[in-house]
Amino acid sequence: MNMKNKLIKILVPIISIVCSFIVGAILIASIGGDPVEAFSYLLKGAFGTTSNIGETFVKATPLIFTGLAATFAYKCGVFNLGAEGQFVMGAVASVWVSTTFLSVPAPLLLVLSLTSGVIAGGLWGLIPGILKIKRGLNEMIVSIMLNYIAVLFMGYLYSGPLRDGNLPQTAEVAVKLGRIFSGTRVHAGILIALVLTFVLYYFLFHTSFGFKLRAVGLNPTAAEYNGFPLKKLMLASFVISGAIAGLGGSVELHGTQFRLMSGFGVGYGFDGVAIALIGQLNPIGTVLVAYLFAVLRKGAITMQVGTGMPTSVIDIIQALVIVFAVAGSALTNLPKVKQFFTNISQKSKKEVE
């Protein structure tokens, strides 16, 4: 990647975030609030205490997984909008394993449960891939519909066969991910997410198979002319993306929720898509944006309590980040804007020399 493209990929999300907060400040002021006070409470809610910092990491963990799932898919040229369903199916498989095979030693049971989540998510991601390749169906529509099927199937399970007691929920999992900081709910899932981030980065940008997948994403026709097995690579992209989301569901189950119930996993899939786009389809950028979203969500409650500002203000800021990021990416393709960044990169090179 040349200097100009690197500059664009770094500046677009930063400028998008800054512009979103500026508009958010104007909005807060327009309804009679104090933007400085509101944002100070926002930061206090996310970073004010050790517990708050921990909760921010807890909220970031599932967003990292669904963001990475979307990043991987889009980087490889497939449009996986089914991360939510894959996330849920990963948790469904894990809750069944961890509440059924109770005689298995706890460490092994945890590994088996997480692995089952990976497999279930991958298989759920395989469905839109097969239908696209074999039948030519639009993978975006198919993957969205599969989200509803997964959520309804989960509801059937926690209300029926896997129901525990009088409440519509499953039994609590027998094994849990360990806490890594005392006094907080931060669990080992965040470490799994970060390790996965660097593994994906290396895989995509430093392996021959990753190069082939990215080549398909950039230009599938050219990749096919060069002898790349296009259909197999696309199918692999769907499966790996689904497996990442499935692992996220399993981690969320064993680290935070501990059982399936109404609302589990809802919204994480589409949040992941937004996070991936703002992060410029880069695994490391995805993690940073996921953490930003977690900061906003954790701080929003404290902001509401401290200032009376509705949490919907934070939802608007998040939406504006997406809008500005998409608009920024589109603007950078205009000839004059491209020339502007080219001039900056050339000037930087001369200064270095």
C-alpha cells in the first residue's frame, strides 16, 4: 500500500469521528445541554473507575468478534450480513455442549464448547455461500434472513427443549472464561479477541492464501483468470467469517451472559458491519473502532444520569460516524481529492529523503 492510501485510511475514520462529535456537541447545545459537561460524564462513565474501564472492555469484546467477521468477509469480496445469526448459532452450540457433557473435565469442556461455537458459526456461514455459488442467490438477502431463523431457533430452544425452570432461558453453562482483572468482569475473551485480531492481520496480509482471498475481493475476474479457484475461495471466506462470529457468540456466552435468553446477541451483527467499514476493513482498525463504540455505550448511561441527556444522543453520534466514514471514503475517490492526498504523500517522501 502506497503512502497516499495509508494516509487516506488513517485520516478518514479520524476525521469522521471528530466531525461526529462536533455535530453531537451542536445537537446537545441545541436542546439546552452543556456539551463539555455531557462529554465529561461520557468519559467518566467509560473510564472513571476500574469497574467502568472493565465494563467498557466487556462491551467491546463481542463487537470485536462481529467486526472482525465482517472485515474478513468484505476484505475477501463477500458480503456477509449474517454475523448476528452466526454469533447466535455459535452460542446455541456452545450452550448445548456445556450443559450436556458435564462429566468432561472443565478445561476440556471449555475448549470443546468454544470449538463447537466456531464450527456452528462456520456452518451457518456456509449456507449463504453455497446458495450464492450453486444457485446464484444474493448472499446479503440470504444471510439477513438466516439471522431471523437463528434468533427464532434460539428462542424455541430456551423456551422449550433447553428451558431451565419457569423462566424462558437455558441452564447456566457449566464452565466459564476466567476473569483477568480483579474487581471487574473483564474475562479472557478479550485476550482471545486480540490474539485473533493479530492472527487475522498476519493471515490476510502475510500469507499466500490470504493474498488469494484479498485478490478475489479486489477483482474476482482477474483472480479467476490467474487460475485462482474462485468458488472455493469465496466459500472459504464465508466459512471463516461465520466461524469468527460463532466464536464471538461462544465467548460472550462463557464470559458474560452464561445462559441463552431473550435479546442474546441482538444487534451485534449489524454493529460489526458498521465497525468494519469505519475501521477501513483492517483488523487493527476494527478493534479500535469497536472499543470506541464500547466507550460510547458505557458512557452513555452515566451521561444520562449526570446530565439528563437521552442516550439516543450517543446513538446519533454513532450513526454520524458511519455516515461521515462512508461519505469520506466516497470523497477520497474524487479526482481533486485524490490529487490532494497524492501531493501530501509526495511532499512527505521528499521531506524524508
